[in-house]
Amino acid sequence: MTSTSQAPFTLRDGENLAVYDWPLHPAQRPRAVVLIVHGIGEHAWRYDHVARRLNAWGFQVRSYDQRGHGESGGARGVLPTDHALLVDLAEVLDDTRETCCNPRACPLVLLGHSMGGLVAARFVAERLRPIEGLVLSSPALDPGLRRWQKALIGLLYRLAPNLTLRNGLDASRLSHDPEVVRRYRADRRNHDRISARLARFIERESARTLAAAPRWTTPTLLLYAGADALVNPAGSRAFAVAAPAEWLSSRCFEGLYHELFNELDAAPVFDTLEHWLDQCF
């Protein structure tokens, strides 16, 4: 069985992130390194089963608790600047290239879920660093906000950007598996806070990412849930229509909830991921 490790990673602004590695055997050359970016209110260790599946397919895996999440530093759900999550990802990715990509020509793939999917997609859209592949799982490309919610976010962002409120996530709609829901609710590392600045980041950058879809030039797999009640699947559908077919593969899993990799029958999701990785790497 693959061993895992956790280590602190100090960002340039002095904040510490918890970074997790799922390495391959030293004699095994990785097909690629996959860097997982988790969603709002959760943490990287929830992707241990995904990382181990990727290991079994020949991929080295790394993930990290985003700022204000899990075992990382920072107030829960708070950002010091509007684009802190993108800057953090750039620093973690640079370190991943340096320490995990051996040989240096080894491809690097981002896998982002929900808010992490938005962070990863925006990172690619802004071309902050070159990557060789992108996987989006239920990305927050349309947070489903009503007009009054957008107005409230704008007001709070101007008056109190670090004020946190409940994020409104309904854990019962994460997965059809009651054990997944139970473990999520019992996990002390999860939280339900979101600041005005983080909410504005999600609102604004989701729209900007959709607008960038026609100019997409990174090999991308988009996986989304037809019965998603936590982000609006219409955002993923719009992205799939707008992005060039030569760069994007997409699949909607009708009837599934938000956490595709944690559903009762996740086999088709993993099969789709494995098939795409086999084609690309």
C-alpha cells in the first residue's frame, strides 16, 4: 500500500499550508503528477481514496489544505487578498514541479473539485503556470446565486470583506451515501464559514472563467453531476458547449449528487477519469 506524508509548506506571505503526498515506489516512474485542489469548507485528506486510485494507475499525487481550511493556517473561510487562492496554488505548483516531477519533464495535472475546480480553472484561464492537463469535478462555474445575494455580497465586500457567514452547504446533498454524509458532519477539519471576499471571488471568477471557455487550449476533462444541488450544473453545461471540442471532454452524470467520487456508485466516474488519463498520459 502507498504510504502518505504530511508536511508544512510556508508561503511567501508567511502563512503555512498543510501539504500531503502520495508517492509511488522510488523505482516506479510516474506517468504524471496529479495535484488535487479541494472544495470549500473541506480538506485534502477527503481525497485519500482518489489519490490511492491514481497511485494504482501509475500517477504520483499531491494535495494541500487551502488557506483557511483543514490543517492549514488562516481564519476559516477568510482570504487576505482577492486572488490569494490563485497565488497559493502557483506557489504549491512551483514546489510540486521542483520536488515531485522527477524527471523534470514529467507532466503535471490539476484536479479541482467544486470551489477547487473554479480555482484550478481560473488558474488555467489566467495562464499563471503551464500545466499539461486539467480535471474538473463539479466545478463552481455557476454558484447559483440570486440577484439579492449578489447585491449582499457586493455590499459586504465593500464594508467588511473578512466578515464570515455560514456557507449554506447542505451536507445531505453531497452524496447519496449516508456514510459519506455522516463522516463529513463528524469531521472536525470541515467548516461552514465563508467570508464576503471569498464569496465575491467565487461569484466574479466563475463568470470570468465561463467567458474564457471559447479560448481554452489546455487538455481538460469536465465531470459534473446532473442532480447537483450545491453548484448549478448549468455552469458546467455552458462551459462544455463553449469550449473547443479538441481541448475538452465532458460528461454529465445524471442523478448523481455533488461529490461524484463519493457517490454510492462512483465506478463510472472513476472509469471516465481513467479512460481520459490513459488517452492523455
